[in-house]
Amino acid sequence: MKSENYRICSRCIMDTSDPEIYFDVNGVCNHCHRYDDLYESRVVKPEERESSLAKLVKDIKKAGKGKEYDCIIGVSGGVDSTYVAYFIKELGLNPLAVHFDNGWNSELAVKNIEKILDVLKIDLYTYVIDWDLFRDIQIAFLKSSTPDGEIPTDHAINALLFKEAEKRGIRYIINGMNFATESMAVRMWSYGHSDFKYIRDIYRKFGSNHNLKKYPHFSLLGLFMYTFIYRIKVVSILNYIAYDREKVMSILKEKLDWKYYGGKHYESVYTRFYQGYFLPVKFNIDKRRGHLSDLIHDRQISREESLRAIKEKPYNDESLLKEDIEFMLKKLGLNENSFEKILKEPPGTFLNFRNSEKQIIFLKNIVNKLRKNRIISK
């Protein structure tokens, strides 16, 4: 049941489930204005795409001359990372694929990764995290009562990519981020991708005595070193093209026999459970609102279509939901009572813990200015 103060944006479908949302006199939310403000600095103009992409490819090949690989990509088996792998091979680049195995890959994800890399003839390096350690980190985040339970995976992936690039002397990391379908940033829904201080504090309060040295991570100083000392560039190559998600999935199915998972980032069983059940039940957060709103902004879907889609349950298969919850409890070593206790704890946010938000905002503002002035890549 919606509260009396419930509001929804008149342009996208973001609503007051984001406690910090605000609206202009026309009922348009701050997320829409943010999209408009950042679009030009993040997405290459249609008339400049061919030349910008050609220059980028030339620079990557030049930096990788004489090396085994000229760039690094992360692979999860999902839509975006799979298309990056396909696209950069079409461009004639020679990537090393890096996969972070956190123990939650679905069988379909494993098959997709093996299949596409075999077809594309891309070498793979897989980092398998110490399960006892990672399990403990994930439980700590559940107990913290924040909506950031997937941050440990996201942070570790980025850390791993930087580490491998630095170790191998590779200057370019090419990621699957694209402004068209994932520009939404709601800090009360998800915070901490670059904030190891925050991750460490949650683990200090709710974790066991595992040493976090085995957990791939980076500090803000480390990020500075990777960027300015080792001169590693992170490129969102999908911002250099017209990225239509439906067309991309059709290409992947046709060219690589890729299989869809039924939801954004659902290649991970934990992500499917976390976004499809835990976030909506405990925090009233439905990540699909952000995903659909991005597609509205990029005119890939209408607002009316999005409103219909959001009415559907995140889990439209009750038997799969039951199966995922049972699997999750067993894998994490939790019983139903302890999980119910976690669900009933009052929701909190990253603000309840030590963090580096002020410094990160400062750095992001600098990066956005550099992008607008074309000093760094999209």
C-alpha cells in the first residue's frame, strides 16, 4: 500500500522508494535532470562515433604493441560484458577476459562464458575467491542491514581488473558500463563500489576474524596510483555506439548462441535473490525502476510499457524463489530463523558506517569535468 506522500516522476518511473528523490514544478525528478546533465559528457555524439572509436582502437593497439594482450575485459556471462567481448573482437582488439568467481554463478552463466570465449577465441583468467572469506563478508553485509549486499562483488571485480592490468602492463580496461541502460545512481539504494573503507568497517563490526588481504580491494590512494602512476585507462566502449539492449541480445543469441537469464544481472543466483526478493521485501527497493527509467531516458521503451512491466513480480516463478532462498540459506550456512531476524532488522544505510563518500564525490566531480572537456575517455 502506497503512503499519502507517494510520488512518481512524470517522465520516468522513479518514485519515492528513493527517499532522496525530488521533483521540479513539472513533476520531473532529479534523476532525469542528472541524466540530461551528464549525457553529453558520457555518450559520444552520433556524428563523432566512427572517428572517436577509430582513434580509441588505434590508441589501444599502440599501447599494447608487443604485448600478449592489448586490453582487459571483465566477463560475467551477462548481456553487457558478453557484447563487449563480441564487439571488441569485431574491432580487431586482442583482450584478456577476467572473471571473478564469487561462488554464485548459475550453471547457465558458466556455460555462456565458456561458449562465447571459445567461439571468440579469447583467453580467460578466473580468480576464485576464498569461499569462507567471501561468505563471511556477504553475511556481514546482510547483518549490517544496508541495501549494499552486492557491493563486495562489484568492488572486488574492479580491484581485480586493476590488479591484473598493472601486473601485465596493460593500459586499457574495457568495461560493459553504458550510460544508455545503466546511468541511474541512487546512493540510498547502492553505495560503496569504490569505498573499501566502508566495506572494511562493516566487516569489522559484523564479520569474523578473516584477513581481508585475500579479498581483492583498492583504496582511494590505490585508485590514484592505478590511474596516474600506472596510467591505466578505464573505457566504457558501449558509450561510443548506439547501444540498443534488445538488438544486442538478438545479436548475441544469433552469433554466439547466448542464453538470456530473465533479468538484468541475473546470471548470478545471489543477484537474482538479492534484487528479486531481499531488496523489495526488506527495503522496498525494486532495482527494475532504475533499469526501466534508463531505457525511458534513452527512448528504448515507453513510460507506459515500463509502468506495465514494474507491476509484474520480480520473481514470477514462486517455485524458483523458494528454490533460490533454500539454496542461499544452505550455501551461506544460515537457518530460517536467523534469516528472518535479518529481514526484520530496521533498514539502515551506509551513513551508519565509516565511509569515504565526501572524497569520492569530490573525485567524481573532477572526473565529470574532465569528461566534459574531453580530457579523459567516455
